[in-house]
Amino acid sequence: MSDGIKQPPSTLGGVLSHLGPGLILAGSIVGSGELIATTRTGAEAGFSFLWLIILGCVIKVFTQVEVARHCIISGNTTISALYHLPKIGKFIGWFWLFTFLVALGQLGGIIGGVGQALDIAAPFFGENGPQIWAAIITLITVIMLIKGGFSFIEIFCTTLVAIFTLITVGNVVMLQSQPDWAITAADIREGLSFGFAESSKGNPFITALAAFGIIGVGASEIVAYPYWCLEKGYGKWIGENDQSEAWIGRARGWIRVLQWDAWGSMVVYTISTVAFYLLGAAVLHRSGLIPEKSETVSTLAEMYEPAFGPMGPVILLIGAVAVLFSTFFVSSAQKCRLMTDNLHVFKIYRLKDDRYRIRLIRIFSLVIPVLSLLIYLVYPRPVLLVLFSGLMQSLLLPLLGIAALYFRFKKIDPKLKPSLVWDVCLILSVLAFMTIGLYLMIEKGGDLLNKIVP
């Protein structure tokens, strides 16, 4: 087809062969939110918030797909689409930018976690080991970002996510053979009873809500996902809307591929997230352990000892390095693209063509990882950095929900309208965002802020 137009696949095998953006997204998702925020929620609350963790993974996909649908049909990037919303667009754009800057702290927490894990596995550098390892990993990341393209990112993330997901789910299964640690039917019933936990250690509800903002598809992933879809080619393959039946057919077909991609990745990261939560509840909560400060990784290693014995910490360290490094790498790649587009949309630096875009992405491939490392070196508290970023993402989610509703009810071509069931789920998704965002802002936002800024 001319001009990059491509017919959508007509078979399941063809659909599966065109998936990819969701796997890259999973490389970002199955990381700090799951390994740190989710396990800490389980450690503080026990099984009580399992329902909230599952809800946090599933309900955001409706908004994710709606935003991505608009972008691949219109050809606009997410930042451009948000910034040009009537009345509130510029506010959302600037609030997103603030959240973006806060998320650099999350990346700092992630690279700090990698440094801690490597220092435990290979304590070559004395008391400054975590910082030195973090600097080494940052350098490796910069090189990979500058040299690697979309295909490399796709394959790299898929491999690391698959390895650690299998290890973690296997851990949960093996835990069932240990009488003191086995997860019972009563535990699952408690977790799905929509209850609220009380704990003498920490504040499980605020931790759970912060985790809600960062697990599964967080606000940053909702913003980033359309970029990967456009880079994969979904928008180009649909082509410009010429109001023809051929265009409608292509649009429907590639939207179907988009939905398979989004929901398929949701299954992967939900399984992983639930496994992490159950490990935190079954092992850390029962042991009275909370992962925090410089003991974060060593505390998390306790989750793997009941099933794997002395090899447990080794397995955790290998997995932690893999999954946290994957998150650091993919999140950095996303932020390079987002910041490049942000400068263009905000008219700070105009991108005349793809050469300017590629050049700026490469510059940010150096700047963003190094800035994240500096944040960790100045403030070496990975858990609080990750949780605070989750809190800010929870506040951004209602704004993204409003944007998704606008795209659905004001901008979509009438011939591409989804079903009534989809519309109801999308509205419920946005209502959940608003409820949790308002609760955090009015009642609990200061609690975590006081921990960040003593």
C-alpha cells in the first residue's frame, strides 16, 4: 500500500504478530510498582487489599485504550492531544509536566534499588557500593538508549518481564507446600471482601492508594502508550481519514489489534502484580517486615526464602536486577520521547523533521538517566521516592480520565463508536480515578509529603 497504509490482520495469528507496544509497556509496569509498592502494601495490610490491587490493574485499561484510540486515529501524540483540549488542556499539560519531573524521583528510586541489589550480590565497592553500582547501571542504560531502537526495546523488555514473572508466580505456587506460609482460601476470601486493613506499622490505606496510582497502567503509562503505538506503526497503517469505507475498515481493524495488545499486556502484569502482593502478604506481613530505606532489597529477599531456601535471596537479587533495570530502561526511553514531544508542543523547541526529533531523544537519553541517578544520590530512599511518584500519578489519573471522555464523546468518528458496555466501563473507570484522586488530595496527600520532606 502507498504512504505506509497497511491492511489490518484478519486472523488471530496475524493479530498476535502485530502486538508489541503493550509488551514494552509491561517492561515498565512490571517493576517498581510491583516489586516495591505492591509488596509493601501486602506487608502492611496483609491480604485485605487484594481487591484494590486487582482493580488498579484492570480498570485503567479502558482509559488507556481510549486515549490510544484517539491518537492512532488522529495521528496526534498524547501530549499534543491533551494540551489542545478546550479550557483545561494547558492545565493538564503543565500538571503532567510536574508529574513527569516527580517521576524522575521514581526513576531515582528504581536505580537505587538496582544498586542495592547488585551491592548485595557483588559487594566490591565498600559502603558506597549501592551508589557506585547505580552509576554503572546508569551508564549502561545511557549507551543502550542511544544505540537501541524500537525493536531492541521490544525484545529486551519482553525477555526480562517473562523471566521474572515466571520466577515470581513459581514462588507463589511453591509457597503452597510450606504449611507456615501457604495462602489459604480464607486469605483469598479476605482479600476479595472489599475490606479495609488496620496496621500498627505504616498506613496501609495510603500505601495502597499510592500503589493504585503506580501499579498496572499508571498515569505515566497511559500518556506513554500511544507513543509506542505510533512508533509501532498503528497510526501510519490506518492512514489519513478520508471518510471512505476503506479507511473505516482499516481503523476498526487496527483498533482491534490495539485492544488485543492492551488487554494482553494487562493479563501479564496483573498476574505478576497479584503474585507480588500475595508474597508480601503471606511472608512479609506474617513476619512483621516492612521494606524500606537501605534494607528494601534485603527485606524483599525474605519473600523468596520459604520456597527456595538459601537460594531465595540469590533468585530475588537476579530477578530484582532484571525487573528494576527493565523498568529503568523502558521508563527512561519513554521519558526521552515524552520530553522531546513536550518541548515541541509547548513551543520551546520546534521539531522541523524526524532528524531533529531523533537528535533530541538521544540528548535526553543521557540527561534523564543521569538526573535520576543524581536524585538517588542526594536522597537515597527508594521506597518513598517510588510511593510519592505513585501519589502524584493518582492525582493525574482523573485529568486523564476527563480527557478520555472528551475523546470518546466529542472527537470519535460516529462510525467507530464502541459499545454501550464499553462506555459504561470507561465512565466507571474515570469515576474511580476521581474518587481516589480527590481522597488523596483532600485527606491523605500531606501524610506522604511529610515523609518525603521531613
